[in-house]
Amino acid sequence: MPPRWPRQPDRQDPDYRRLDDRMNFAVHVALFAAVNSGLWFFQTLGRLEGATWVGLGWGTALFLHGVYIFALAQYNPPDHSPHE
């Protein structure tokens, strides 16, 4: 069952951005798992070389993507109130 959003989706909404970024990360993980397992399957058959380097490179990118999404991303709206 897909998540339901109670209001009009807007990329400026911090809650929507957080959900959207996490869903994009989940798609990234699923795509990595599918492609990486296929590469290893064909490498095991002896028809492909380099699955190790592709997996390490993409795994590193996936790790950095996760660090950004779960640790570094700031979803708070900017404060536009005048300072007194």
C-alpha cells in the first residue's frame, strides 16, 4: 500500500522532502541489489568481469547517499523572520 499524503505535495514542504528523499533512497537500494546480484550471477558463470569494482563503487555511492539522507540533510524551512 503506497503512502498517502494528507495535503497537496510540494517539494518546499520539509516533511514531504524528507519522505521523498527516503523513498528515493529505498529505490536506490533496490536497484543496487537487483543489478549487483545480476552482475555477480554472470561473473560466476564466467561471462563477465569487474562485478567487484562495480559493486564497490556503487556500494560506496549508496553509503554516501544514505549518510546524506539520514545524517546530513536539513529539512527545516529557512527562517525568514527579521532579527531584532
